[in-house]
Amino acid sequence: MSLFTFSPPPGLFNDGTAYSTKGVWFAADKVRFRGGFPEKIGGWTKLTTSVFDGVCRSLIQWVDLSGVRHIGVGTNSKYYIESSGAVLADKTPLRAAPLGSNPLSVTNASTTMTVAHRAHGQAVGDRVILAGAEDTGGLTAAQLNDTFVIASTPTVDTYTVTLPAAASSTVTGGGALVTALYSSPFTSPMGNNPFETTDLSADVVVNHVNHGCKAGDFVTFDGASAVGGITIDGEYSVTSVTSVDEYVVTHSSAATSTTTGGGAAVTAEYYLSIGLANFTTSIGWGSGGWGVGGWGESTSSGFGNQIRLWSVASFGEDLVINPRGGAIYFYDTSEADRAYNIRLLSTAAEAPTAANYIVVTPEDRRVVAFGCTDPNTGLFDPLLIRWCDNEDLGNWDPADISATAGFIRLSSGSEIVCAAKSRQEILVWTEGTLSALRFVEDLIFSLTLLSPNIDILGPNTVMSVDDSVFWMGRENFFIYNGRVQVMPCAVRQYVFGDINLDQAFKVTASSNRLFREVRWDYPSSGSVENDRYVVFNYAENVWYFGTMERTAWSDAGITNYPIAASPDGYIYYHEFGWDDGSTNPTSALEAYVESSPIELEDGEHFSFVRRIIPDITFGESTASSPSVTYSITPSNWPGGPRGAEDEGTTTRTAALPVEEWTEKMDVRMRGRQFSLKVLSDTKTGVKWRLGKQRFDVRPDGRR
């Protein structure tokens, strides 16, 4: 017996043909390499029992001062918080409420402005952000559209604020698009009988002047009486928008008559407008119908606003949240209420109205905004970087000499894509450059250009691990560990040759420190959602890939396991058991590793394989009789079908079960080359790890 030992190098080698990379592991799914050998990855089980709306693009974990663990979940539809209970709580910020036509009244030579808003419910000292107002009484839109402190409440339907300058005439105005966002909870009165029903239809027409909705937005109604045999109460999704004053929702059952009603006490609570779940090339002026585009959303023109992405960071025991191109929000765990705009904080001064990305510095806990509104012009600048005073996320005023807020602008690139903290600096990417933002004297930042010619695939493709930062470009993977380098990648052609670049902003990077892995989930060319992953093991310097549908990740640390979001609406614990916990009952994972051709003497002679001596362990398996399938497939020509001999006859593939005590497998296989595949796909509770496989093989002549 002549034994041939198959001990390929660790990792997958897929750049090139199977024959040109002979004698290596060529393909795999749900397999990692550890200690030089392939093994099945861990399984997953549901963390949450409730389903989130939309597609999750952001996960973050943190612990508050009382020791409660929280998970922030950002989807294109909502923002949720899960707090050690497996149930997602909707903490989506409220958006501004419409005030009606011409709600602003000013008096000549006076700095007091009266705002009309029916049943506003506000108190002296509360804060309000006014938006959408036109020039009125000699005051500019910029002076009217700002954050104000409520000075008095003359009636239940009016309040006053103090303007930065006196009016030059006495007039009532502001236009038809004025909105108000309050620091105190507010539900917007809708007027008398706002609902219209149609007999036998579940669609309900909602009348609300200047509602600001778009299709898919969420609204909660309260205080309604029955209309058409149904009661419109609770949360609804906007089905369609028919005009600036009218939209449609769908009730759970059909109306029994055609009528108008609901009563005079109906109120509406509108949530932050939803974002897109998928990139679309049709976005642009005139490309969509009425209501396409969110109320009060940033008009920044970058490619980053195509889908709803979030940048989120902990701020002590609390959370700072930024939907890309939108406002910066604050979630206070001690209040456990909805997240709210930081411009409504009591210390708010010159806070950005919109930003593309945020980071919180660990040294002095300040929020840094990348791509944001200019404090001098009020316009959005996609290359501007601003930071608040340390420990005070409300004060962004660079003119405040008692604070350390400030700003700086990148001199190259057209838009900041994202930023990431490393050990001693914050790295800042545009679409073609990489810079470092560093502390200098007096807690002020400076910029250093690290690379004038570098690319990045999207805002979520960066992962910082220990002293290195990894990211994915359009054709390469990169690392920064003091200098920028292109990473050699043995599976580069496999990844970049089959990726949907139209959905590139969905690509997400994550880490799994337990196994020393950096992972990227991405959509293949035939998919609009993430369905594949590629992993770099930085401890062993190897690559491997597989298939899985995951849209966001967060590493273990706060929780005992990594967590990930799936398009099915659940959050999962990963590296938990060995099976697929998304099904009921739990099902087996299909995991395999396959070699490229193995041959003797460069294929000069045919080889005859008589036995396989497996080297495999099933340690940690929970199955009573764990097993896998070994398949050996011969081939005679690199470009021909496996098993097809010269004269056209076919040799069968040998597929044999291997259990814990299997000593050998007898086979009779003939070919110039043969490949090995190890697969588990039927039994639950199976964990396996390969070692060095041996084959009883001998030369068998030229034919």
C-alpha cells in the first residue's frame, strides 16, 4: 500500500482555474480555518422574538450604568432598542408636525414672534425647531427656521418665541409649509372628521393639511371614534400619498359604509420618514411620484443618500444616532423615551441640522460629524468636519470661547464617505482619498492626507481591530497599520468578479475577535441583498468565503456571542450551537470544503485510488452519531467533465459516510486527477474538523 497524504495549506485559493491552483482547498461554505485546518463554523439561534420592520443596516451594543445591556437596531424604516428582553422597542424619532398655513405673526420693531399651533401642549422653557418658513416681516427664512425656546403660552393654541432680530413690519405669514419639532412629546391635531371610508374597502383616506408623508411612512392615530364601521386607532403604514393634504392607509378590515368621520379629537404622531431599502438608478428630479423624498430630509447630493444607512455610537450610557444625510439624534437610556434631535437639548447651540456620518471620540467624549451643515452658511457641505464641545453634544458653536467646538474642511475629494477610530487617530475616507484626523493642542483637530489615491466601497465596509484598520474597495481589500497597503487576497477574483456594485452601500464589515476574523457581507451579482461573505483571518493570514444572508453585525463582548441581522426580520446569536435556528424545528447547516484537483506526476499517468483513510474529529458535536460525507471525484482533463475518460466512458463519484470511528473507506476510482469534498448537510448537532487525509493510491498507466 502506497499512502499519499493530502495536507494543503490553510485557507481557500480561488484566484485562477481549479487546475492551476491544484492541491489546495478551492471552495467552501460555512467553514473556517483554524490552526491550519478547516472546520465547520458555529450555528445561530434567534435573539429577538419580535420582528423588525424594514432591512437592518446597523447594530450596536452597550451597557448602561445599572448594568442593563442594550442593542440598537437601525433599519430603513425605524430605529429600535432591545434591552435585555428579546423584544424590540420602537424608539424611532418623531418628525416635525405641520402647523397649517401662515402660522407666524410678527410685530414691527419687536423681536417677539407668535406661533399658532392648535393644542400645542408646550410649556415655557420647552424648545422648538421651526422649519419650512418663508421670509416674513423683514426676517429671512434663515432667521425664522431655527431652534427657539418658548417664552410664553398666551393660549392653548399659540406660543411665543424670541427672534434674533426685530421685524420691520406687522404681518402674519410664513407660508404653507411651516413645521415644528418639540422637545416635549407632541401629537398633532388633525381637524374634524379626517377619515374617509369606502364600503367594502380597507383603504382609508386621511385628510391632514401639509402632512409631509411619503409612501411607507409610519403614523400613529389616537382619539378617533368609529367611522364606516371601523375605528382608525394605533400605528399604520402610509399606503400611498395622493396630495400634499391627503394620504391613504389600509385598515385590518374593510369598512361597511362610504362616509366621512372620526370625530374632532383625532391626533397623529408622525415618525421619521423611512429610507430606501435598495439602491435605485431612477432617483432624481422628476423620477418618482408624489411624496417620493422625505419631509425635511437633507438635500445633500451624495451617492450616500440612496439607501438608509445609520452611523451610531455610545455616549456614556446613552446613544447618538445619525441616519445618513439626516439630523443627529440622542437616545437617553434613563428616560427610555424616543430618540430626539440634539438641537432640542437645553445646551443646543449651532448643532448641525444634518450630517452624513458621526463618530464619538473615546478620550474626551465628543461627537464628530463628517459631511454636515456649515455653521456660517447653513448649507450642507459634504467635506466639512465639525465637533462639539467635550462632554456636551449640544454645543457646536465655534464662536464660544469657553468651549472647544470647532470645524475643519477636507481639501480633496468630493464627499466624505465614512470615518473610523483607530488607536491614535480618526481615519476619514472620501470616494478617492484617505486622511487622518488627529488631536493637536487645546483639543483641536488637524488633518493629514495619508493617501491621495485610494477607494472605498461604502460607509459600512471598514472594521478597526486592535492596531489595524481593514476596508473593502471596489477591486481590492486594504489595511492601514501605520501605512496604507493593498492586501494580498487569494479569493479576490471570486469576490470582485461576482458582486453587485449597484448595491455596494449594503456591504458591511464586522469582526469576530474570538476567531481573529474580519468579515465582509456583500450581495452577489445576481442578488440585491447581501447573500455572500468573505473572511480574512488576520492571525493566520488566510481567506475563506461562503453564503449567508446577513445585513448587519456586532461582535461578542457585551453579549456572549456575535449578533447579526437577517432579512427575515430577526436578530440572531451566532457561533451558537451547530445548526440553523431560523427554522422551526432547527435544521442542519450545509457546510462543506472542497479541494482543487489532486494528482500524481503532473497527470502523466492515471491514478487508481483504492482507499481513503479519513482524519476528522467530531468534538463538541451534540448529535448522538455525528457524521459527514466524503466524496472523491476523478477527472481526466482539467477542462472536461469530471469522470469522463478518453474513450467517453464515465467513472462514478464515490460518496461515502464517515463517522467518528470510521477507520477507512474502500473505493475504486481511476483518473488523472481527483478532488475531495467533505460535506455535512442532513444531521443536526454535528461539528467537525479535518486533519490530514490519506489516500491509498498508485500509478495506473497512461491509459
